[in-house]
Amino acid sequence: MIEHSKEVADELSKLLAESYTLYLKTHNYHWNVTGPMFHSLHLLFEEQYTELATAVDTIAERIRALGSKAPGSYAAFAKLSTVKDAEGDPDATEMLKTLTADHRTVAERANKVLKLAGQHEDEGSAAIASDRIELHEKAAWMLSAHLGD
């Protein structure tokens, strides 16, 4: 494996961990949201966790294509992710605030991948990162719109 591939794969591993943690949190919120916004949030969360489920596979396969092993355990994800697992029993507003912040965090991580991949002329990783930035920024916007932001 080329050294720059390992650098990119390491950053992709963080993106994978953050994406998977966000997937779990979003799925949890989908199951447990209540209140007047229940129906719209239940559907929105389902749309977002479904997209994330596909994304984590794409990211993991890219890590493998670069010659590294993809992390795949809760312990590994917890060590690599700055997105934290859901705790307590948040209300719908808190869910929206948390997920908005988390999507912004993942978009920032994807931007780091994009910049690193660009430095190493790794167009495959850059394309994945660019797609992730767009999707996470849109998700953050859609979530924050429910808050009137």
C-alpha cells in the first residue's frame, strides 16, 4: 500500500465511524420520537438513516480499495468518532438540534477527506467525500428548518 493511501484510508475510517454512529443515533430517534412533529420526523429520520446505511458501505469499500481494513466494531467506532452515541431520552427538539450538529460534524470530516484526497490526487476518495459533504449539509439544513433556523 502506498503511504498516502493509508493516510486517506485513516481519515475515511473516521468518516465511516462518524457516519455509522450517526446512522445508529438517527435510527434510535426514528424509533423513539414523539410529539406533534412525530409523523414528519419519523419519516425524515427514516430517509436519513436509510441513506446513511448505504453510505457506510460505500465508505468501507473505499477503505478496502485503498488496501486498509475498515473498522467494523462499536469499540472501534467509539474510538474514531467525534459524533457521540445518543444518551438519555431527548425530546423531538433536542433530537433535531443534536442531529443537525452531528450532520455538520460529519460534513466537516468529509471536507477533511476531500482536502487530503485532493493533495494525493485520489479522485475516488475525493468523489465520495464531495458527495458526503453535499448530503450532510442538506440533511443539516432540513433538520434545522424544523427548528425555524
